[in-house]
Amino acid sequence: MENYYKHLQLEYFRKNKYRVWIALAALTILMIATFFTSINLGRAYIGPRDIAYVILGRLFAREDILSLLDETTSAIIWDIRLPRILCAFFVGGGLAVSGTIFQSVLMNPMADSYTMGVSTGAAFGASIAIYLNIMAMGFAIPITAAAFLGAVLTLCIVMTLSKVRGYLSPVNLILSGIIVSSILSAGVTLIKNAAGENVGAIVGWMMGSLSSSSWSEVFLVLPVTALGTLIPTYFANSLNLLSLGDEEARFLGVDPEKSRRIFLTAASMITAACVSVSGIIGFVGLIVPHMLRLVLGADNRKLIPFSMLLGGELLLVADTVARVLLRMEIPVGVITTMLGGPFFLFIFIRKNRRRYV
């Protein structure tokens, strides 16, 4: 049976290898173009030559190259735009990877970090930190750390509640996530009411934004997202088997309980790191896996790394639009929601038409 499954995998790869390479080439070209376009665009237009000078000068500590530019241009590129662009790419990629994993593990096409309550847990932790920072003069709690801690604690609670006779149940995971998320949402609402006139700070964080991104945020989200992508990609075959159901996975040599725990922890840690940096950014973890399944199929060996690339590209485009579309910056979470809503409406109508044809 196991040899037959490997044979099917090889056949599937042979039939789709050209599609994979074409998709990879297209995504790579698009990412490079978007990267340089995003650095160029803004209230201060900066040419390609200045961008090259700053990046080369900073990376290789070449003061002679940096001396060719004024300090303002160098600061705009290196200290403001480049960290924001990298944060957008890794946050978008991380959210897409976590969405792919959640959907495969829970065998639910609508599953993401909201379903598990991880995003709501991060919002609750951040809301507490923002409220305490407002109320306690001279005493500041790091919002990023509070959001990360809130997400991790929520994961622990959800996984504990979902155990049935010591085993994690996919159905119970979803139900526990919804219950815990509802309770934490009520807590966030209570904190917003208590904040009174200062509620704007909490609401602004929850709408999602990358405007305050710095190199410290990049160094936080980069390693977590990179490891959270590489490890599930390496064990993607186990995730494929887990998607078939516990009985089939166990028959083919996969421990469903252990695998589910590893994948859920990896996806939740990615989400915790991303949300703690950017706030709540919806729909990226939902729409990217669906977009890729339409082109590449359901093999997680390809879905996970491609989710990283396409998710990063999608959020980078959305953040660039949020920066330059109007005079006032739009929260990037609003842009992703405006993109995600119509896309899911399209998927819903498409599936219904196929069902009755």
C-alpha cells in the first residue's frame, strides 16, 4: 500500500512538474518587480540607482558608496521602507503557511488562525498591553511580547480542551477554538469599552498595519516564519497522509496524534509571531491556499513553500497599495479583507455551480 502511494505521488509530480516550474518562475519575477516597485513608491520618490547604492553600501559597509547619497534618502530606504517591505513579505508568507497547515490538519477548507483562536488570543494580549500602557503613566508593556504570549497561551488552552481520552480531535479543536475565541473577543470588547476615549489605539492595532515596522520586527518574524515553513515542508508527506484521516494515516505509518500536535504548534507559533508584529490581518491565510490548490493541486510538498511565496507577495502588494493609494495611509487589514471577501464569494459560487451541473 505504501509503495502504491509513492507511485501515485511520482505520477502526480511528473504530470505537474512543468506547471510547478512555471508557477515558481512567474512568482519569482513578480516578487522581484514588486520589491523594487515598493521601495520606489511613496511620498518621496527614490530612483533605482539610489536603492542599489544604499543596499550595497549597508550590506558591505561601504562608506564610499553611502557618501554618494544624502542621509535622508539612506534613512528612508534602510530604516523605513526596507524593514516594512521585509515584514510584509514574511508576515504574509507566514500567515499563508499557517493557513495551509490548519486547513490540512483540521481537514476544513475554512480553517485558519481565527478558527483556532490564535489570532484572537494575540488581540486579547495586545489589548491588555495597550490598555495598561494608556492607564499606567511611565510604565510600558511591549505590545509585541504581550500579543505573542496571548497567542501561545490560547493555543495551549484550545489543545487542552480538545483532548478526548488523551487524543486531539480535529472536530473538538475547531469547536474549542471557536468557544475560546468567542470568550476572548468578549474580553477585547470589554477592554475597548474600559479604554474610553483612548479606544482608537486598540482598534488601530486590531485593523492590522505595518507602518511601525523596524528591523527588530524583521528579526523576530524572519526566523520563526523560516523555520515554520521549512519543518512542515520537510514533513509534508506526513501532512498529506494526515489529510486522508487518522485510520489511513496510521495504516501508512504516521502517528496522527504526534503529527497533528507538531503541525498545529508550528502553525500557531508562526501566527503568533506574525500577528504580534502586524496586528490582525485577515483572509491571507484563507485565500492563498485556495488560490494555489486551483493551480498546483492539494500536495502539501508544493503548497507550503508556494504559500510562503504567494502570501508574501500578496501582502506586500496590499501594503504598497495601503501606503500610496490615498493621502492618508489605509490599514493593510482593510485591503486584504476587501480582496478576500470577493474571492471567497467567487469560490462559493463556483463550487455551487459545479455541484449542480
